[in-house]
Amino acid sequence: MSDVIRELVAAVDHCIEVNVDKPQRMDEVAQRTKHYEITIRDMAALRGRGIDTLVHEAVFGSPERQAAARWLIWELGQDLGIRPASIHDLYIARGRNAVPHTFTTPAMNIRMMAYDSARAALSAAVRHKVGALIFELARSEMSYTNQRPGEYVAVVIAAAIKEGFRGPLFIQGDHFQINAKKFKTNADEEIEALHKLIDESLAAGYYNIDIDASTLVDLSKSTLDEQQRLNYEYTALFADYVRSRQPAGIVVSLGGEIGEVGQKNSDIHELRAFMTGFQKHAKHTPGLSKISIQTGTSHGGVVLPDGSLADVAIDFDCLRELSTAAREEFGMGGAVQHGASTLPEEAFGKFVQAGAIEVHLATAFQQIVYANLPKDLNEEMTAWLFKNAADERKPGDTDEQFLHKSRKKATGPFKKQLWSLPESDRARIRAALEERFAMLYDRLGVCNTQSMVEAFVSTHEIRKAPSDFGVRIAIAEDVRGLAD
């Protein structure tokens, strides 16, 4: 056992204990496959300072301390029943009308202050008995927020431990998207990049993945099949890749996308063309559990010169028609709405009425954090953006328009400063976020869905060794009673 685990156990004041069954032979294989047992000695202390210490090490510690902390958090989650899970079975049950069409699952992209933001979301979930909720991060967001899958999973599990959440934890790769320019230049290289991202994500605990090859749709082609061909062929390719690598006992929830967000609105003929082609090409079953469509929104909303957001005309009839077809013709849970977080409060109930299975939310949470930051930090981040994100500015953009589009790019560079704010500032931000999450849960009908989720979703115990996270193995060592 690495000394770093001993150090972390001491750093949390021995509120947890780690013991190991010592193998008869002490070669490397035996060390890697032996049984590790973590005992929680003091739950109040763990939920107090202990988990805060572990998650900080999981994000900002040295590489070995990060790895050890992430292993401890994963194993604690397994013990407490806070386990990454797939929402596939719940969505397929919705497709066969085995669950009511009274809710739309919020899928929340947590870009800033991930631990505090996830705490706010889960605190509201505990209060309102919410089980149908997803934490997600897109391929592009991983870069500018400086959050890889292993870190993101550890942070969300830690937040669940902190807030007393129990049950399936849905963590999703959003917009695992083909970069059209890179694909055109070197398709094999872009495919391999997505393969590597899928492998990394599955290993971390992402058991929900949205494949987005909609960037390859070519509307200049004369038939719908030709327009959607590359989209459905590569969606099938990546779906098969996931199915061939998903953990034993886990059926990863897979999504596809027929219309790129911010472009032409989708229609039912495109859905049928895409799904017909996908089903012919996909070699593994089951297939997709949901389908993302375009109905008139754009990521982050459309900002006006004064910084306010333009009204968005969402085609709810289109959403309803495609959700119904997704269920009745293809056995999926329904259609997914993107780019909705900045809509007015009264709009969210309409997603439920239209039968949307899922709605993706991001920018509004970022705006809430910025609005509640200390003035000096906000000004420092703004000055950084004007200096370092100038390429985000389009000709004619006002300062307000530029900042609205570019603010997300400061989240990675200022990550440690944001995490290190005084508790009084962080508590104020959590309270503002929690109010927003509670409103969304109510409007989207996911309050009191915990029992329904547990009835349809199975969680699987997946134990890991420290070496799975990159902790170095020490050979021939007496490792009993680490916390003594």
C-alpha cells in the first residue's frame, strides 16, 4: 500500500480506516488483485471536514495524492450506495409506457466550482426526493474547465457524500462530438481521439454517453438518407465501440443527435432516416435510449447588444411529435432538448407537456456563479477574458455580448481561486444555485422520482484497487491496520 493513502487517512483525522487482506504470495499481480476494505469510523466527521479534504486532494493534490483520493472517494461511494449508474432502463421503460410521462430529466453541465455546484444540486435533490437527474460534461467543456472524467466523477460522488444523497448517480458524457474540420482533414485520427475519450470516460464511471455526429450532416445532399448517412454510420460505429467496452452488468445509456444545436430545426422525416440507418449499421443491442433534436434554441442563448437575452421561440409541437415517434416507432425514451437553461421559468413545464425525456442545462448556472462572486475576483476574471479570449469576439460584438459568450473560458484558469473562496462566499453561491435547482426540479416534474428511479435502475457494485487510479504498488508490506 502506498504511503500516500496512510497520509490521506491521517489528513481526515482517521474518520475512515483502510485494511487489506494480505495475499499469501507478494508478487505484483497479488498486490493488484487483493481485497481492500474501507471502514467509516465517524460519518459526521467524514461529511464534515473529511470529504472536503479528500475532494480537494482529488482535484489539486500531486498526481499520486489525486489518484489515492479518487480511489478512496470511489470506494466510499460504493460502500454508501452512491454508485455511478446508467439511466437506460428508466428511459426504455418510459418508451414502453411503464413509467408516467410526467417528468423531464434535467442534465446539468457543471462548469464552475464543481464541488459547490454539485452540492447545491444534490442538496435540493435530497430535500425534494429527486432521483431523475444527470450530471454531465461535454467534450469541449473538459478542456476549458480543466476537468477530466476521473476528476469529475470523484467530485460528484464527494458532493453526494457531503449532502447525504443515496442511490444511483447518473454521470454523462455530453456532446461526445466529432469535430467536422478535424474529421475532414484526418478521419482516422479524429475517430481514435473519440475512442480514447470513451475509454477514459467508461473507466471513470460515465455510464451515460451522448454520441454527437450531427456535425457530419450534409443538408446539401438531395435525399434525407444521404444527408444523415455519415451521422448514422458514425453514431453506430461509436455505439458499438461503447457496447464492446462497457463494464459487465452495465448497459450504458446512449444518445444520438439528428440536428446540430443552433442550426435547422429537426423534423420527423430526419428522425426516421437517421434511426433507420442507425439500426441497419449498429451491430450491438440495445441501441439508443434517446435522441437529441433541434427545436430553435442555441447553446447559451442569443445575447442582445445590451447583454440581455433574446426571446427564444421553441417549437414545442416539433418536440412533442419527435418525442412521440421516438417512443412509439423506435422504443426510445423520447427526444432531448439542448440549450435551455436561460429560458424563463415558465417555459420549463412545457418540456414535460411536450414529452421531452431530457433537457440540457448549463449557462444559467455559470451566470449565477458569476453574479455572486466577490467583486474583485469577478473583475479580475473579466480583465483576463478581454486579454486572453479576444479571439472569441466577433466583429460588431458589444462588450456584453463578448463576455456572455466567452465567460466560460475563464473557468479553467481560475479554477483554484474559485474553489478557494472563503466559505461565506461559497455558501452564498450554493444558496443561489440551490434555489435555481429546486425551481427546475419542480417545473420539470422530477420531485419525488427517487423511488421510481430505484424501481427501474439497478446499481452495480464495482470495486477498484488503488492501482486502477494510478497509485503505485508497494510489494511485500504489512498493510493491516493502516489507520492505527
